[in-house]
Amino acid sequence: MSCPFAPLTTEALRRVRPEFTSALAGMPNTSRQLGSSIGSAVVSGVLATLLADRMRSKAAAAAGGLPSQGQSLFLRGFAGPGHSGLAVGRDQSGGATVTAGVPEPLRTQLQHLVHTIFTGSYVEAMRSTLIIPAALLLLCAVGCALLIRPQRPTTPATPQPRPVKTVDR
């Protein structure tokens, strides 16, 4: 990803007057850092919101297939992730947990269901979330294409015909 930055910076600074080059050389790095910070915050916020929402809706739909004693425990496990934050990492299921007091056959079934709901919700949320950077990248590419002005070819001055000198003999 970083391979095009050096040539892009060189090209951007190619037409700048030498006395401004040092002042403008830091601008691409500053804008890149600012953009990545803001972009990461927006994308992670949208992802967390979509993930929590999709997990709750999938849990509500899946709870109907559980025994009556497990439905409330199951739904209670999905009530917290949206409010207390999502725990997403290896061997985690977005913060949804199965409480320790659940009997063993039901506990295994609930853990499998929690994992299935989390992975499906995560993939769906990630698909929707990735539209944001893709759309922004496309918008920036269109903006760059509109800002680039082709240089007008300089037409050489047409040579004026020279008067022909005549020599008298």
C-alpha cells in the first residue's frame, strides 16, 4: 500500500517552487495520518454498531428454536454487547456469553449458537462497513480526476517569412 506514496509525493511537489518545497513536503504525511485516524474511527464505530444490532436481531430470531428455559438466558447474553462494548478477538463471540449456571447439554448448544450468530453477524457487518472506505476512495479518485488539468501544448510561434534580398548585378 505504501509503494505509491513516494512517487505521488514527488509528482505533487514537482511543480512547486524550490523555496516552498520543504514547507510542503510534510503535508502529505500529515494529511495521511489525519485521514487514517478519522477513517479508522468512523469505520470502527460503524462496524461496532452494525455488529451489535445484527447480533441482537439474529439472537432474537434464533431464540425461538431453543427450549423455554434457555430462551431468556440466551437473549440476556446478547443484551450487553451493544451497551458494554464488543469483545472481538480470538476465541471471543462479540461479548455475548453463556452464564455458568446453564446445564451442560443446553450450554453446549447455546455456545455453538452464540458462535454461529457472531460469525454470521460479523461477516454481514463487515460487508456493509467496507462500503464506506470504498465509496470514499472512489469519490477521492473522481475528485483527483476533476482537479488534474492537462497542460496545454505550447504552440511555437509561427516563423515570420523573411524578406528575400535581391542582389542587383
